[in-house]
Amino acid sequence: MADITTLPYRPCAGVMLINREGRVFVGQRLDSTLEAWQMPQGGIDPGEDPLEAAYRELWEETGVERRHVELVAIAPDELTYDLPEDLVGKVWKGKWRGQRQRWFLFRFNGADSDVNIATAEPEFRAWRWADPKDLPELIVPFKRELYRQLLGIFAAELH
């Protein structure tokens, strides 16, 4: 196997979507058999603005339209995670070692009926609102530290 440390990180945008009660949207991935939940995230296309990518990914994964959210905060730095070695060759055709993510905190001003995970290319099989403090335990283990960092970064806005 090639040295994975020579592979680049995939550029990605992530969205922490909080509702009026301060709970966070999490979805259960269709392509995973694990009881793992995650926040919406996805690749940034070449030349795409990270914020625009966040709005697009939110729409593509949750059906939530831009008019139902307001931008609350932007993480000042990219956060990275590495894939476990056994996944490197299976995910993204083996081109990336993990992701470098720009994270955005959005407030959801719509109703639960404005969420529709049955999108054109569904990513989630289920969704729910979670307590922010539970996020690190809900995510796959290799992303836990990143989620802990996010909770610290957005702590002032999460109440």
C-alpha cells in the first residue's frame, strides 16, 4: 500500500445546523451500517466559495433551502481528519487521506417539515435533532476529535 501521508486532504464544507431549541441536525448515513450520525458535509468543487459549498451541501443532503437558515458563525481555521487506513483505498477512489473542512454554523428558522432527506441523491436514511454535547459520541470514532474541536469553536453560539 502507498504511503497515505503523501495523499492530500479533500477540501470540504461542513454545516452545524441548530434549531430554535439549540439542538443540532444529525443524519444517519445511507452508506454506513454503523449507528453513526453526522452533520451535513461535502466536497468543495474547484473554484467554489466554501460558504456557497456549505449552502449547496445543506440543500443536497437535507433539502433545507437557504431562505430557512441564517449564518451565525464561521470557524476561523480549517479542521482536518484522517481516514482509518482500511478506508483510505475504499473512499473517494483512494485519492485523499482525509478531509480538510471549513465549518459554518447556521441557525434553522424553518419548520421540521422543511427538512427532506429524500433528496435527488440521498445521503441519510434518518435524521434528528441532537444535543450538541452528544455529538462526539454520535459520530464515527475517527471524526470525534474534530467534533470536539467544533463544539469549542462554536461554544459561544451554542446555548
